[in-house]
Amino acid sequence: MSVYDPKAVVRDGYDAVSYRYRGDQEDDTCRVYIEWLAELESRIPDGSSVLDLGCGCGVPVSQRLAMRHRVTGVDISPVQIERARGNVPSAEFQCADMTQVDFEAESFHAIVAFYSIIHVPVEEQFALLEKVESWLKPDGCLMATLGMRDETVEMEDWLGGGAKMYWSEADETTYLQWLARLGLEVVFKRFVPEGDTGHTLVLARK
Ligand SMILES: C[S@@+](CC[C@H](N)C(=O)[O-])C[C@H]1O[C@@H](n2cnc3c(N)ncnc32)[C@H](O)[C@@H]1O
């Protein structure tokens, strides 16, 4: 009997839809990230160490950050990581489950996680955020798109590429409670609409 493995679904799904999700060149879908990164980068010095969790193919986030900072990217999908290495040669990339990687305490001035923590089973997300908090330097920033409503969703054919996909979210209040428990102060939170729902963009400081 095979056991359902949501992380394998996500890994294989992004391997399959990597190019459908984003090309190697920036396009209109990248504009919003550029605004977000400007807000983050105004709070960290040049040459900062930045971790991009669920970095995808590296475009645009790792690539933009690597223009001024030392970037480490982590992604569970081998195809995404291979592309990221090609797109952002100056950054370091690890192909790994972000809940399984480890870094020394206080390694990073900033950690970004755009649309990626929401692919981790929700019961693992608080422990992941605990690690994230420990990896941040004092005053370090976390910028992440988190969930809005308590739901776990599976899709059979995402982006028309025949790929299965899996998402898992807590509601916004729970995420804010978790950040408060970890001593991460929310600098701002913003609703980012998508279809009939959306995500919460959070910038939090240790
Ligand atoms: C929606 S894409 C976002 C990519 C990029 N952050 C962006 O916003 O352009 C989500 C990425 O998170 C990665 N991901 C999902 N679950 C992960 C996990 N447990 N560990 C590492 N990466 C993961 C996926 O492989 C995928 O590349």
C-alpha cells in the first residue's frame, strides 16, 4: 500500500510545471516581488546574508537579491534548483526540504519565503518558523507570504501541466499568533489577493 506523501507531490509537481510557473526571464508576474524586495532591502545593509526558502528557479527573487547580497536558496524540486543555479550563478543553492535543512543560529540578516511555506503540511509549519527565527540575526527580517484561511487543498492538474499539487495553510490569526509566540514583531502585514482568496504578506523583525 502506498502512503500519501505531500512533499513528493509538491516536489514532482514543481519538477513538472517549473517552466509553466515561471520562465528564465522576468515577466509581468515579477513586478510585485520587486516592490516587496525594495521594502525588505531598505531594512538590511548591502552585503547581507539572505536565505530564500522555496526559491523556485531563482527568478526574480534570488536573482534580484544576489545583486547586492549573499544569497542561499533552498528548494525541494531538483528541476527548480538546477534552473536556479543557472539563473543565479553567484548564489548558493541546496535541493532540500526546507523543514529538514539546518543552518547555524543567527546566520541570516533576512529570510524570504514567497508562496512556499504554504506547501508544507500545516502541522510542520510552526516548527519551521521556530527554525527560521533561530537562523535570523538579532534585528533580522522575515518576509513571507502566508495563508489566510485554515485549509489543505490538493489539485489533480495544476497549471494545465498534468501535475498534482498540494497546499496547506493555517488562518491568518494563527500565523500572527505563531509569530508573536516566537518574538517576531510584525512590521506590516498586507492582503495579497489571488482569485477568490489570497495570501498575507508579512514583514516581521526579530
Ligand atoms: C509557488 S513556488 C514559489 C517560488 C518562488 N518563491 C517565487 O515566489 O517565485 C513554491 C516553491 O516552493 C518550493 N517548495 C515547496 N515545498 C517545499 C519544501 N518543503 N522545501 C523546499 N522547497 C519547497 C517548490 O518546489 C516551489 O519551487
